[in-house]
Amino acid sequence: MMDFTEPVTWVASILGLVIAISGFIVVTSKNLIHAALGLVGALAGTAGLFLVLSAEFVAWVLVLVYIGAVLVLFLFGIMITRAPVGYDVDLDNDRKVIAAVGAGSLFVLTSFAALDSFGDTALLGIGDPTSTGDLADALLGRFVLPFELVSFVLLAALIGGITVARKDATPIAVGETEE
Amino acid sequence: MTNLFLALASEGEKAVEFGSGGQLQEWAWLILVAPFVAYVLILAYGKKLKYEGGEIAVGMMAFVFGYGLLLWVDTIRNHTVFEKSIEIGRVGNGMVFEWGWVVDGLSSMMYFVVGTVGLLVFTYALGYMKGERRNTFFYASFSLFAGAMLVLVASANLAQLIVGWELVGVASYLLIGHYWEDKANSSAGMKAFFTNKVADVGLIVGALALSVSVGSFRIKDILEVATTNGDSLNAPYFGSTVAVAGALLLFFGAMGKSAQFPLHIWLPDAMAGPTPVSALMHAATMVTAGIYLMARMFPLYQEMATAARPIMIAVGAATLFLTGLIALVQDDIKKVLAYSTVSQLGYMMVAIAAGGYTAALFHLFTHAFFKALLFLGAGSVIHGVHSNNMSDMGGLRKYMPRTFWTFIIGSGALAGIIPLAGFFSKDEILGTLDYEGYTAVLWIAIAGAFVTAFYMTRAVALTFFGSYKGHGHPHESEGLMTVPLMILAGFSVVAGAVNMAGFKFGETIVLRYTGFTEWLATRDFSPLGDHHPEALEWGLALYGTAAAVGGIAIGWMLFSKDAETQEARDRLTIPVLYPILRAKYYLDDVALGLVGVIKGPAARFVDWTNTYIFDTIVNSFGFAAGWLGKVVYNVADQGIIDGIFNGSAGVASVAGGWLRKIQTGKIQQYAGALVIGAVALVVGFVIFNSN
Amino acid sequence: MELLDNGTVLSLITFLPLVGALVVGLIPRAQEEAYKWAALITALVVGVLSIVVAFVFDYGDSAKFQFGTDLSWIESIGSNFHIGVDGISLPMLVLSAVITILAIIYSWDHWEEPRNPKAFLILMLLLETGMNGTFVALDLILFFIFFELVLLPMYFMIGIWGDKTPRTIAMFNLTTETRLYASIKFFLFTLFGSAFMLLSFLGLYFNSGDAGARTFDIPKLIEMAPHLSALPIAGWLFAGMFLGFAVKVPMWPFHTWLPDAHTAAPTVGSVLLAAILLKLGSYGFIRIALPILPEQAMQWAPTIAILAVIGIIYGSLACLAQTDMKRLIAFSSVGHMGFVMLGISTMTEAGINAAIIGMVAHGVITGMLFFVAGSMHHRYHTRDMARLGGNATLMPKMGFILGFIAMASLGLPGLAGFWGEFMALLGAFRPAAGLPVGLFQTAMVIGAVGTVLTAGYLLWMLQKVNLGEPKDEWAGHEFHDVDRFEMAAWVPLLLATVAIGVYPRLVLGSTNGAVKELVSTILENLA
Amino acid sequence: MTLGPVLVLAALLFSMGVYGVLARRNAVTVLLAVELMLNAVNINLVAFQSALQSPQGLGQIFAIFVITVAAAEVGIGLAIVLLIFRNRRSANLDDFATMKG
């Protein structure tokens, strides 16, 4: 399954390891900032993996959009909400075990299903990068409608985000929040 | 392409006709619809009218009477047999539900009886009910009552018969409980409905058994199969077992409506309703339904279900004698008449079970008039003295002469005094019993005649003779009430003429007229197997008359003079039987006990199982799941010691948290449930995929 | 007509309420009239469309699925957007569309606390999508989605607008709000059943591969019935579906969610629950379980009949022990649905026709009963029958309607309730060939005895509530009799009760052809 | 190299995301975990694209859409967290039980 005679396997394995470890940090770290940085690692690893899988454009989009923009947003969020930046024992709730069991069984099941069905399919595209031009053709040709729609979604999200987070917004129906 | 209208109008055969008939018969459905139209009209406009809707009801009954008379005359002249059915739905290819109407001797006789008695009783009610509560509703229900009975007697199939049958029950429930502010009255209504409903189980199961086996609800088809031993139609399921079982079940249904022992217990209580209701119920509608059903299905009992006859005769004989005895000890004048009705219904049932088709119907016919007369007379008396109890009456013949004389005629007819109507019909029953060889039953019937005469004399003596014991001033009723009484009295005198056996003097027979027998026999199934002597049998007539006269004589001796208290006199008369008769053979107590057990312990037990067993199982599942989660958490997270400690802190406290917990409003728990669901789905896919 | 072809009209009937819900959602909260009208107009349009369908439907060929379409939907698992109506689903569809209109009209002026008509109307319209969708779906996945879709709005209806009085849970010594307990119980119990049902659907899907392409398509699966019935796991598949449907019906002993949910739900919730939601289960039996797995259905039929009969007697007896009027009506549903299931279990034309007409009648009658019970609660603020009494004196019209509808509920001939019971007994007298006749005939007699008990508790209720003198505590109270919204919502139901009772072909004309075909398919597939 | 290991990696990432969503207390970390899950999906899309060589780079285009929508989601999500924080002075999900019955 894993042919370690090929260098690409080594690269991929290392990237996978990075992703796994960073992902683990994201969900277990007691420090919020560390968690966010863990996500950076995971995303960077993913970008690398995409490069291996010859999806250059997506890889760079990932780096630019996610690591560049989204993560910054997250850090802002963490700081504004004054989340405890240091060590925080209380970051996890008391459903850890159940969550772990659920996630674990999900992992076992999906990997079993995936390996059972696609385990031996070869990755043909390695070393044959998809041309960004082709992607652009598709995106602005066949998928132009969804593309436009997505831009609307983004716009709506933008406006929505501003509206919701507006400082002078009247605190929405305080009476409704049951206390 | 069959659209809605076509589908509603014309799938399969739409309307089927049998027999012959002209426009008169074609339009006979009008008399079935008229009461229901009246029902709606009275509810809608009744309040604004002078008699609060009574006019509409009387007008409707006048129409029914007129049309019924026309039909009867036509039937007598042309011996018409007409039947028309309109399909209202079908199941599969075979069973068809229909509304239909029959015009033959039997049903037109019933139309006539219902129309005549109904018209007179409705008119009487205009006077009797004046100033009472909720008259609009009363007249509406009254119309419904008559309409239901007409639907019943007109039905060409058993399904429609059941419809009319139960509608009669509901209308009686409404009318008996008319003064429902008093719980006793609404309970009486419920008792009537409930007893009838028990009997209806028999009717429904019996009707289904017969109809499904034959493959048709039409009475005509069922009887055809029954009379030809199942050969004429393709009815492979029909056999003597089904025939006898079905016949007995139908009889059970008839026992309820026609108040046969021991299902008669509702009828005396039904006196809680206004008197016109009692009159109509006892004379023309409701109680005659059972007898009518037996008559309608007569060929079945005659041919294939002869095995059912002994049971029917036994029940009828028990009814006619035992309930007559109870009438002896009643103080309420209406209850005396009620038990008398039950007893007379016993006569009819015995007759029809013995094979006397015409005899039973003849008695039904005459009884309708004189019993309506008696009830209306009793109502008039009650109206005059404002009490139901005979201990509050006495000496009324001076105050209410018209009521008195008509009541005397009615009593005489009931007792079977020649030449009043009751004599002829009772004699015909005795003749049938004699001919068919039921000697024991014959003697019971003669003894019953004695009892009948006895209690009627008692009632007349206590009400109209002696001295007045009530309060206030008794007065004769108004014309709206007394005119119907006189008309009914006229009928009670002459109704016997429709079927006179004739008097034989030497070789000459005079006054023989058997038209009634011929009209009733106009169906295809004649001969109906009943026996008609060539003339009145002097011997039997003598026994019957002797019993009646004896009853009157003894009754007169005992009751014509005042006594100190009513109870003392009754106890003296019949010392041993008195307590058991007062208790009505304890049947009411048995029934009440049974209902009590069902309504009390049985129902509570079922409810208990629901709350404490089924609910607890369900709740336990829920709590157990919550508890399990907690235990897993404790074991894995808090160490086993802690877990045991927490677990032993009581399942209840843990479980208590669960209910609230599941509704935490915490998104993550909801998300968790989602994940679990997704996992389950994947498991399903994996398992089935690997198959 | 363009509108009627290719499933357009059915899709409209199914999804217009969804659009309506969206519209209602977009109208600001303050404009109460506006969104009420929006909701009503949506429901009216759907109702009119369903009636148009009923008019144009080809009754000569009622076994065929009409107005349908079969679009590819989730291609990868072969689940199609396959919809259509036949004579069996048509009456149910019309019933559901009409009842929703009436429910909206009724609620116009009757909002239970905490009011919020907007949210309530949205939920009601969502519910309609689920109900209508279930009746038109001809694909198992589609069916399942709609079947489950109804849970959510009902859950919120009960949980938010439900009965706020405390309720003690026996054996656990816990007290909680009735609405919480009832809504959770309703949701989890039905979800529990449908989880097994989904497993069975998946089982059918994967096993249909051996007899052709894997499919969720109901008509195609019916064609494969002989193959599917012969599977070694077919028994389990039927059991799974049985659980899912039986919980929804609900059959004894899976009924315990019903009295709680009905009692706790707001009036309109109870009406919709009783009138339509319960029917989804029995409809599922007729549409899916019986024709796809006929052999297993035959094996299970005696069990179903026994449970149905137990339900009839059990429900009636439980009714006799109730003091809460709404709970009594709720338990009566157990009994009435028992007759429906008895009809289905006979596997005969009479029985299945009985089930459908019984479903329609129960929808109309019990819906009406809940309307009246809700309105009375609205006025008296209690449902305790010991405190009520003399209602017919205080409110004559209300009393008359209650009396009338109670009579209809006890199966009075001439009114709608009669035919379902009568025909179910008819079917039970001679069940399909191969079923134990003795058992079914016993069931028939017990069922007939059940009608006596039914009469018993309804008359008893009438006596307690309607008759007698009003209790002292109501002296001096002004009770306004039936108002115009109530009249508008009730009159159609009362008329329908009479119309179906007098002319059952209104339903049978549509169902009989389809049922004949269904039964003959089942019998062929058995052979 | 085959598809298997990549899919397992994606599954692992996804499951970790699930764990994070379920077990984390802070709203922001939950959002982070959601990003993880989306990322896992992206990996799947790209890997399948590479394995199946669908024309016009379908998988990659889907991945781009997912990234875009994820960005929108983060924007809105964070705004909501901010708002709640302003009203409640807490970003702890367990405190937001307004849906509690």
C-alpha cells in the first residue's frame, strides 16, 4: 500500500504526520493560541499535500485564504473575546470520553469503508499538475453560475457579519434569552 | 378516463330494481328522507315558530302517514312487491353497500303503523310538551326517531338495517335523556343505548356472517340462498352452521331492541323520557324493530335455522310471563305499561318463533294502537295530576272522563276482551302455539293473559276508581291530546277486523276476513308456513277469555277499594314473590355490577398498566441510556471507585438528571446525537453492503 | 394541462407550504395579519390544488400512479424523486391539505401561550410539507425523509406551546413539565421506531440488487416482491418496518407516547397529530410493508390482528379510567386505530378499504373532537371532567357539536366512523386465504364488543361534560358560544362526517380500484 | 502511491474535528474544529480528483467552493460569537443554553 521506494511517499507521509499532529493540537491544546497555531500547521500541511497531489492552485488558495485571512480572523476573535490566552484547564467540557468514543468509532468506520472501497486505487495525478488555466476555464465556464452564487454568499456573509457584530446593535431581545 | 363526478355517479350498477311498482313506489324514498329534512329544518327554524318546531314535525308525519296509507292501499289492491337500491360504495368486486327501500306487504304495514301512530303521538305531543324545556330539540330528535325507524323498515339490505337500527338507538338515547339536567334521566338514556349496543354486537356479527357467506347484503339474496339451501346463488360458504349461528345472532340483536328477557332492563327505565316518547317507542318504533327483523328474515328461521327456534321460544315465553309479573308491583303507571309492553313483545316473539308469522305481525299491528292509546292516556293522567305514581291518583274517572273511557278501551284490548282488537290477535297466537304443538308454552301464554288482565285491572282501579289521593286539582286535558286518544281508541276497537278468523256456527262461518294474511304474504317466499284455522277455535277462545275475565275479576276484587298503603296491599296479594318482583329479579343489580366492574376495577387496572408498566418500560429505557452514559463517564474518567460511589448514590438521582439533560439546549449534545446517527447509518451501509 | 403533468402539481402541493413558511418567516413579526394571511393563502392554494387533483384524477384507473414524475435525485444510491398519487393516497392527500387549512383558520384567534403565531404558522406549514410529501412519495428515501420531517415541527409544537402543568412520572418519583416529558417521549419513541425502519429500507435496497438494479423505488420493489420475500433476512426486514410503522400508528403496546403527546400538545397540534400523523404509520403498512414483503405480511398478520384487537379493548378500557377529557380522546385513538390495523391485517379488499376509510373518518372525527376539547379548555381552563358539566346548558351549540361528534366517534351508522369499523369486521369474518379464520373471527367478535365499550366511554364522557346542571364554580361566568372562526373550521368537518357516512363512495370510489389491484398483486406475489 | 492512506488521513482529520466539536467548551475552538473537518473534506476531494482524473478538475473546483463557503462561515460564526460574548461576557458554549426546554 505504501511504497516507500518512491520519494513522494516519504514526502506525503511526513506531511500527513504534520497534519495529524497539528490537528491533534487543535482539538486538545489547553491554550487557545496554540490551538489556532495548530490549525495553521494542519492547513500548511494540507497545502503541501495538495502540492504533492498536483493541485497547485488549490494549495495556494488554501495558504492565502485560510492561513492568510481566516486564521487572522480567528486570532482577532480569540483576542476580542478575551479568551484565556494562557493555560486553561476548563477548555474541554465533561463529555470528552463520549466524544472521543464517538469520534473514534467514526474514524474506524470511515477508514474501514474507504479502504474497503478505494484502498488500492492509484493516484494517477501525481507529477502531473492540473493546469490553472484549465481550472479557470471550468470555473468561469461550466461552473460560472455557482461561482457567482458563491460570491453572493460571501457578500451576504460579509454584510451579515457586519450587521451582527455592529457595536451599536441593540442587544437582541434580551428578554428572550432565558435566564 | 373517469373523473370525480363519473366515479361518484356510475361505477358499476347504480340502481337496481326488483319486483313491480309504479311511480308511487318509485318515489317512496320520500318518506325516508322527510323526517331527516324535518330534523334539519326544526333545528334551523324551529325556535321561531309557535310550537317551537312541532308544526314541522307534525306536518312531516302527516306526509308520512298519507304516503304510507297510499302505499298500503296500493299494496292491498295490487299485491305489489317493489324493491329499489342505490349503490353507495363497494368493496372489491362483490360486496355492495346500498341505500334502498322496499315496498311490500310487511314494510307498507309498518309504514302505515309508524305513520298513523306517529301522526297521532306527534299531535298529542304538541299539547303535552307545551311550555317544556328545549322543545325544538325534542321535536328534532322525535323526527329523527321516526325517520330512523322508517329507514329500518324500508331497508332492502342488512347494512342499511343496521344503520336504521342504531339510529333508532341514538334517537331513543336523546329522547329518554331529554330532561338531562337530572342525572337519573341521562343514565336511563345511557342504559337504553348501552343495552341495545350490547345486543347490536349480535346483530352486526350475525348480519356480517350471513352477508359475507352469501356474498351480498341484500336481504332478498340471503333469503333466496336460505330457502334454497344455498343452491340458487354461488354461495359456497353458506351452510347450516352459518345459517343457525347467524340466525341466533340476529335474534340476539332483536332481543335488545324488542326487550326480551333478560335484555329488557332498559325499557322500564326508558320511562324517564317524556310520555309521547314512551308511546311512540312502545307502540310503533324501536321495540317493534326486533319483531320486524324476525319477520323480515322469517324464511331463514323457517327453512335453514329451525334449530334456533327452541331458544327463541324459551326466551319469548320467559319474557311474556316473568315481566308480566313485575308489572303487578309497580306503582309508576308508566312502568306498569312498560312491563306490559315487554310481556306483549314476548307474545310476539313466541309466535314468530313458533312459526306464526302472521300471528306475530297481527299482534304487533293491534298492539301498536292500543299500547299507544294506553301510554297517551297515562300521559294525559300524568299531565292532569302532575305525578307518575298511582298512589297519587285515584277516582280520576270523574275528573277526566274522556281519558277514562279511552283508557278502559285500551285496557280491554290489551287484556284480550272480545270484540276488541287484542282478542283476535292474541287468539291467533294461541292458535299457532296450539297447532305447532307447543302445549307448555300455550299454557304459559294463557297464564300470561291472566296476569295481563290482572295488572291492567289493578292499574285502572288504582288510577280511576277509589278516592283521589293526590294534591292539586286534576283536570281533563285539552283537545290536542284527547282527540288522538279517541282516534286511537277507535283503532283499538276495529283493528282486529283486518284479520278475523271467523266464527263457526255449525257449518256456516261468519265474519271471516283474512286480508291481512294475504297482504303480508306478498313476498316470493310464501307460503310462510304459518297456520290459519278455518275459523275461530271455540276452545282456545274460551280459555283465553276465561283467563282474561278471571284476571279482571280478581284484580277488581283486590284493588277496587282504597287501602291504607300501596305497599301493604301488594305484599298481601303476592307475599312470596313480592320482594323478588320489586327487585326486578335482581337483573338490574347484575347489570350494574357488571358495568361497575368494567368501569371501575377493569378500567383502572388497564390505566394502571399503562402508567406503571408500559410507561415505566419506556421511561426506564430513557433513563437507562442516561445512566449508562453517566456510568461510562464515571468509570473511564473518574475511576472505578468514584463510579461505584456515584452509581450507588441512587439510580433515581442520576436518572432524574437525565430528563433535563437531554433537553440541555447545548448544541454540542445535539451534534453528538447527529454523529451517532451518522455512525449508525454507516454501520447499516457497511453491514448490508457486505451481504 | 401543463400544470398537471410531470409531477408539477404534486410538487407544488408538497413544497408550496415550504415556500409559504419561508414567506411567513420573512414577514416582520409585528405584521401579524400579513403573515397569517400568507399562511392561510398558502394552505388554501395547496388545498385547492389537491382538490383539483381529486377532480381530474382518473378513477377508472385508480391503481395507477397519476400526476407523478420520476426524476433522478441522488443518483449515486439510486434514489429518485419519484412521486405520484393513486386511489389509496389520494383521499389521504386531500384530507391532509384540507385539515391544514382548517387548522390555520381555527388558530386565527386561538393562540396558546407563549403565543408567537409566526413561529407556530411556520411549523404548521413545515408539517404540511412533511405530511403531503409522505403521501405522494414513491421512493423509500423520499418517504423516509418526509416521514421524519413531520417529527420536528410537532416536537417544537408540543415542547413550546404544550401543556405547562407539572406531571409526575410514575415509578421514578420525578416531576417535570408535561410538555417537556411529552415532547421528548414523542420524539425519541418515534425516532426509535423509524431507525429500525430505515435499516429495513437499506436492507431492501441492498438486496434488491440481486433481482435487478439496486433501488429504493417502491413500485419496482413491489415487482421484486417474490424475490425479496424469499430472502433469509426478510423476516427481520419486515420486523424493522413493523416497528417503525407500528410506533407511529400507534399499535398496542407501542402506544404510550400517544396519550402524553396528545394531551400535552396545543389544540391544533393535537388535531394534526390525530388527523394526519397517525395515518402515516398505517399508510406505510399499506403502501410499503404489505406489497413489498407479502409473505412476511401473511406471517405477521395474525400477530397484527391480535395486537389490534388488544388495542381496541385496551384503549376503550383505558378511556373509562380517564378524568382528563383530552387524554380520554387520545386513548380513543388507540382503539380506533386498532380497527384500522385489524382491517389491514385481514389482507382482504374489504379490510384494506376499511382501513383507508377508517383513517379518513378517524382523521375527520377525532380531529374534530380535539378541536372541541381545545375550545372547551380555552373557555373553562380545565379539562378535568369532574369539574365540567352542563356544557350543553352553558353553550348549546358547543354541546350539540360535541354530542354529534361523539356519536360519530362511537361509530354511529350513517356517519363516517361506522364504515371503517363495519368493514374491518367484515374483512375479519373472512380473511385472506391462508390466514387462520378462527382467530380472525374471534378478533371480529372481540372488536364488535369493543364498539360497546367505545359507546360506553363516549356516552359517559357526554354525561359528565355535556349533561347535568352546570357546577357551582361556573355560576356567573359568561361563556361565549362557538365563535365564527371555530364555526368556519368545524362546519366542513361536520359536513364531511355526514357526507362520508351517507355516501361512503366518496372514499371507496377512489380506493376500491387501487385496493383491488394491490390485493391481487399481493396474492400473485405470494403464489 | 495509492489513495488509501490519504483517505485514512482525511478520516483521521475529520474525526478529530468531530471530537473537537463535541468536546470543546469554547466557541472559538469549536469553530477551529469545524475548519478541521472542512479541511478533511478538501483533502478527500483533491485526492479523488487525483485518483479518478475527472475532466476539468471537478474535485479541485469543489474544494475551492468549500474553501470559499468556509471563509463565509467563519466570518458569520465569529461575528455571532462576538455578539454573544458582548451580551453574555462568555464564549463558553455550555452557557448558551437558550434552547434549553
